[in-house]
Amino acid sequence: TWDMKNELQPGEFVQGLAVPLAAMRRQVRAYKISKRFDCDISALCAGFAIELEAGSDTVKAVRLAFGGMAATVKRAANAEAALVGKPWTQASVATAKLALAQDFKPLSDMRASADYRLQVAQNL
């Protein structure tokens, strides 16, 4: 859970995990930005999933989710829209990076300033 508590009841365990083969065509990455690696609340975290059209460099589907950029974890709808149907190029990524400023108005707190969070998010 978000507060690092285990939801398993006494005697319960995870026996297995099924991943559909279609998911293998998708590239998935996750990032955590914090002062310490272990047991520290992130200044920013991100999860990305991108799938290209078969035999092409055109973005078929993309999901960009960020924590630390809003009150709760949120997807970057404008940045995603800037990528879908476009070629997977530096130019398309640059357009998506600019769109992040429309998706989020991050807050400043003791972990990071709003400007830092937006800049790091754009650089991921």
C-alpha cells in the first residue's frame, strides 16, 4: 500500500503471478527519485509503459504515471496524447516533455521544489 503496509493476512502468501504474452511487446520502466534509496518517501516516482506498432517506430500505446507531481499518483494525459500515433523519436519525446507542464502543477515541500520535480519528470 502507499504507506508501506502489507495487505496479506496471517497465513496468506503470493503463490504466482500471470503476465499475458501481449505484455511482452511492451517496454516498461519505473524510476524513484529520493534522497535515500531504501524506505524513503520519493520526491518523485514514475512508471512508463510504451508499445510500438509491429514492425514500426510508431507509438501504438503509452502510459506515463507519476507520483509526487500531484496529490495522488496521476497519469500524464497530455504527454501521452503527444506520443500516441507519432514516431518514437527525440522530437516526439521533446513535445511530450513540454506537455508535462500542462499535466501537472507540482507542489514544493521539504522533499523537492515544484520546479525540481517538473524538471526531473521531464528528464526521465
